[in-house]
Amino acid sequence: MGEKPPEPLRELLTYLDGVGYSELYLKPPREAGELEALAAEAAKCRACKLCEKRHSVVFGTGNPRAGLMLIGEAPGAEEDRQGLPFVGPAGELLNKILEAIDLKRAEVYIANTVKCRPPGNRDPEPDEVEACRAFLEQQIDLIRPRVIVALGRVAAQLLLGTDESLGRLRGRWHEVRGIPARATYHPAALLRNQSWKRPTWEDMQVVRDRLRG
């Protein structure tokens, strides 16, 4: 049996039941409905060649009122199969990174710069990025997170409009559509190179402190 609600809430529920409100429904936030409509539009998109071999359009997932938005470059094979961003080993590591800064995956919003998998997991090409740009920009505008984290070189360069290396982009604040942004390593890169875990932890501590401030 679940825990009982606090006394004031219990009294309110008893009162509402007594006047005929036996069932209550929580209205989802406006942002959730607009994101759902945008996802439906993306699911029909055929604006670039990535649509030809995709299994899924990996739109994004998470809290539509998240304080933290994480943006990677593109779906991989497992994401394409499941239709969700950051699943498999890289997704499991991302969950652990979030837990380390006292966040659960359901509390943040996760997306990619492009919504369909590039063949062979190559970098997205300019026309593919441009085809998806409006979807990502609308996601950011609807969620309006307090902080954006770009995961990996490709996402950081595309979001920030630069060809600077990830090493140069790390360690300082940037701005994406008026929102403070930070760049760090992609979880998949951490699986290949353990030495990048410590700098990633340092990056995420700064993000945590910004969210708490």
C-alpha cells in the first residue's frame, strides 16, 4: 500500500469527494501538448535523405518544463530501433551522470540536433542539420530550460555555430537562444576513453551549481 497523503491534502480530498468530485485529473502543461504536436509533425518529415532509411524519428523525451536540457548530435542504431534518445550503454552512463548531480532522467529533457540516424553513425551533414534546425529550436523555445548541455563535439559546434574544438569550448559558458549553455563529452566517448570522465564530472558539477543558484 502506498503512503498516505499529508493531512491537509487528505482533508481537501475528503471535502472534494463529499461535494461530488470523486475523481481528479491533472492537466498536462501547455508545453507538453505543443511538444507532442511538434513530434507528430517531425514524424512525417521527409525534408532530407535521412528519412529514407530510418526506422524511427527520435524526437526527444523528458520533462517539458525541465531546468536542464541535454542535446546530443544524432540517434544511433539502438535509438533508431527504440525511437528514444540515449539508450543502450551510452544512455545508461548518461543516467549515472545525472544521478551524480542529483537528477533523474525523467526530470530533464533529452534531444538531438537531428532526429534521424545518419548511416553508419557518421556526422550529420549540413543539409540534414538545416532540415532539423526548426524542430530543435522550437523544442528549446517551448521548454525554456535554465541550462543547456551540448553532449559531444558535433552537438556543441552545431549549437554554437563554431568549428572550435570541444577542448576549447569546454570550461566556459556559452549562450544558445538566450539560454546559458555548457559543452562536455558525449557519454559514448567516455565509454571509449575513461580519462574523459573526470573532466565531464567537473563540467556537470558546474551545471549542477548553476541549476541550484
